[in-house]
Amino acid sequence: MMKAVVALLVLAIVVGWGFTWATLHWSYSSGERAGYVQKLSRRGWVCKTWEGEMAMVTMPGTVSEKFYFTVPSDVVANRLNASVGKRMDLHFDQHKWIPSSCFGDTEYFVTDFRVTE
């Protein structure tokens, strides 16, 4: 009986690890968004992640749409933090069904960017 419980526990851990690995390494979609990054901060109680907010404005004077994103790389986050407030294009990968907020609060992971001013 104890062997069956241990086997089920090991199986659950392996399946959970495999599912997490798959959601983080296979992207559902990828693309670019343009706008002004207005906030980038390192957040979290236990798992610290870089979370940001970009205002996407179509025309001056119109209401902006907000794009919330996560930056998994400290190198990209530091470069992005130095450019906050400038118009830029963010390249992102969308990862669906991530099982924990320890990997990010959003499903949009920014992998690179370029300033377009």
C-alpha cells in the first residue's frame, strides 16, 4: 500500500513538472506591441518577477489601452527599465495555463524590445 502511495506521489510530481515545463517552453502565440512603457517593477512576496504596463495609444487624444506583461530576464528588464517613458516595440511570447504566479502574473512574456522614437 505504501509503495502505491509513493508511486502516485512521484507520478503526480513528474506530471506537474512536465506540464509546467511545457507551458513555459512552448508559446501559444508571439508578436509585437507598440506604445509607451509607463511602469516596470519587481513584485512578489516569495517569487519576485518583473511586471510591467504599457499604454498603447492609437492617436493623440484617444483613450489608451493597457498591455500588461512579464519580463522573465533580468538583463532585458534592466535595459527596459532604462527606457521607461519612451515609445517602443515589445516582442512577446504568450504562454497559456502557467500553473503558478511564481513565473509571472501575466501570460505575456517580453523577450526583447526596441525604442522607436
